[in-house]
Amino acid sequence: MKPRLYLSLIFFLLTYTHNALAVPSVVVSIKPIHSIVSSLMQGVGEPQLLLATNNSAHSFHIRPSQVQALENANLIVFINSKFEVGLANILSNYSNSSRFVISELNLPNFYTLRENTRQGKDDEYDYHLWLDINNARSIAKQLSYRLIKIDTINASIYSRNFEKLDAKLLRLDKDNRKQLAGLDATNFANYSDTLQYFEKNYNLNKPIIITPYHGARLSIRGVLNAKKKMKEQQTKCIFHTNQINSKKTKVITEGMVISRAEISILGNELESGPDQYFNLMKNLTSQIAQCLQ
């Protein structure tokens, strides 16, 4: 082997090894946030996703292989241990320096639960905060700073990736507003109160909430009250997440001319990666717009 070629090979191997060792190990709880982290880490590495199935974020359980990933992580990104309940106990074993708690960030919008949805809750906050694109932009910005802090070698990549991601999020928000234009006065209902961030960002009407909290049983009294309210407000549509059996909304709307639509707020049915958040928000906007028209 020629000396120059030999030296070039050594330099390449040393550089590759150095960069490989520098890549931080990042673990993320849910797909929408994992998508944002994936966008920021493009060209550096891939974050690991904990909740990849269609299970609820409130009730999933950590597998042994995921425990190992958490132990090796430089950064653990999650909403709040009261949202990802399955993480609550295990996260107490790790130092604050490796945890990135999104609900503790200084976000543009962080709402409390609405009065009629606090029953059965041990916390007053609404943690579906990624459904506001303004929050997604802020999360991305603060995550980029954290990644730069733990991986200074790739600082310029994280900065460039954030600028690209932020521009895409702005375009997405603009497109969503166009699609929802003129629907702000339409009355609708939601089986559980999951859309507060989306509603307020796009100035939609406050919906009729059927059940007071996630997992609450649907009583006969609840059905009758919901029917009465929907009739009075001339409700156009009722939404339920893909974790709720559609038969429940069918019972509620029986004998009424009200459209029903299944929505996804986590997008677990979508392929994970940088495009997941964008596909989630595009799909959600289209589903809501179609049902309200």
C-alpha cells in the first residue's frame, strides 16, 4: 500500500471512530417527540424510541431491553412522569442531568386541564402539548441546545438541523391554518379532552367533552347529557382517538345527524422518524377539517 493512501486510511478510521464515540445515546418516550429529536440528530445518529406500539402513553410498561437503553442514555426525553406513567418509577433512578422533561420547559403554551375534565386526576395539567406547533418549535430549539451541550463536536449539525426543522414547522402551521380557515365557528364534540392545544392554536370552538378523563366509563347519564348538549349546540361532528372503541361514539350519536371521526394524537400507526410529526399533524388537520365541513 502506498504511504499516502495508508495515511489517508488511518486518518479516515481515526475520524470515523472519533465521531462514532461522540454520538450521544438519546432515548425518547413517544413518537411525536422522537420525530423532532430525529430531525435534530440527522447526520449524527438516531434516537431510540420507547413507545412504538399503539398502546396508550399512560399505561405502557418498560421492557428489560429498554431498561438497558435508559441506563446507557446520555439523554432521556419525555413529557412528564405523570403522563408516561410507566416511566415514573424507573426514572427516579437516573440523575437530573440525563433527563429532559418537556413539561418543565419554558413553552409558549402550557395549559391546565379544563374544569370539567379534572375528575379522577392527580395532576392539573394537560400534557398533550405537542399538538401546538408553537410548542413543537420551542421544544426543538431547547432540545438542540441540550444536544449541543452534551455533544459539542456536532454542534454545527444540530444548529443547521434546527434551522431547517423550524422553517418546516412554520410552513406546516401556515398550511394547517389555510385548511381550517372558516371552521372556527363550527361546534363539535370530543370523547375525551385531548385536543385543547390544537383547538386553541387554530382558534376552534371549545368542544363538548363526553368523558371527564382518559379511561372514564361512559354512563347512561353521561350519554343522555352529551346528547342534550350536542342537540342544543347543533354539533356537527364528534371525535374519538384510535384508542377508543368507535361503538362508544356510535351509541352517543344514535338517532342524531352527527358525523363521527377517529383521530390519532400520537401517530403510533405512522412510521417513526423525522417525517412522523409532520404526517401526524397533517393527518389530524385533514381529519378535523373534513369532519367539520
